[in-house]
Amino acid sequence: MIYRNYRSPIDIQIKLFDNYVSFFNPGKLMGDLTTQDLEKDNYRAYARNKLIAEAFYLTGDIEKYGSGFLRIRQEISTYPTMKQPVFENFQHGFRVIAYAHNIETVGETVGETVGETAKGTSALVLSYIKDNPHIRRDELAEKTQLSVRGVEYQLAKLRQAKLIERIGSTKSGYWKIIE
């Protein structure tokens, strides 16, 4: 809530899957802050909504500014089944994905190869295809918060890795997961 872009009509989204949890917040990282900075704790905290941040601090709901990502990683490291979170900047916001350690595949039918090849956003796109082989690029873009071009890039990566193929035409065809 403190870092949310309140000018955006997009909602904060929390999605639960079998092998990961995805948190999406409208509002990109502030200033020149990068996801690499967050992973290395090499950054200065910026509060997009200073009055909200101050209110949360005064009520004791946050300890201090700028320690959240470090505390999230420290807490996750206490769970042996969890991997460190993946931070992703999107066109309209910021996403954090927390994966389970021992569940590498996107689905039992996809096989072991997927865990090695499809990670992060590619794994997310693959999971939507598994749920709905007839899903369109624009639907994938809406669900993943990527641009259509970003979805096309992810689909190309999955095709190149020989994890999916397109059967039929763009309009009436479907995606086949290669086992």
C-alpha cells in the first residue's frame, strides 16, 4: 500500500498457484532503483506515498523505511521449501514471485524439463497455457501484466526450448505442451 501507484486503475493482485505465489503492485520501482539493487540490498529507500508510510510507521505496522525486501528474503530463507523471491519490473507495476523449492514443474504432465528451462515469467505463461490451451496472446498479456509483445517474447522462448507448439491458426488454433 505504501509503494502503490494510486493513479493506476489496476488492483493489487495476489495469485496463489501450486508451486508459487505471485504478488503484483501497480507502480514501478521508484527513481533509478533496479531489481538487481533489491537482490543485493544496494539501494536507498524511496516512499512513493510518504503520508501513508508515516501513518503505518506511527501505528507500528512497519518497522522502518526500506527494510522490507531484506526482511522478506530473511524470512523466506527460514523455510526450507521456499526459494528466494524473484523481483520483476513490469510495464504497469512491480511483481514478486515466491517459488517452492521442491516443486520445479509447472504441472505433472509437463515433465522435469520444464523446471530446468521455464522459470519466472516463462513458467507463468506456460501454466496459463496448461490451464487453457486455447488462450489468446491478449488474454495472456492481461493475466501476466505483460504487453502483448512481452507475451510473444515468452512464447518464442518456450517454442525455442521445445516446450510448446502452436497447432492450427492464430485465431482458431491452440497451444500444445510438448512432453
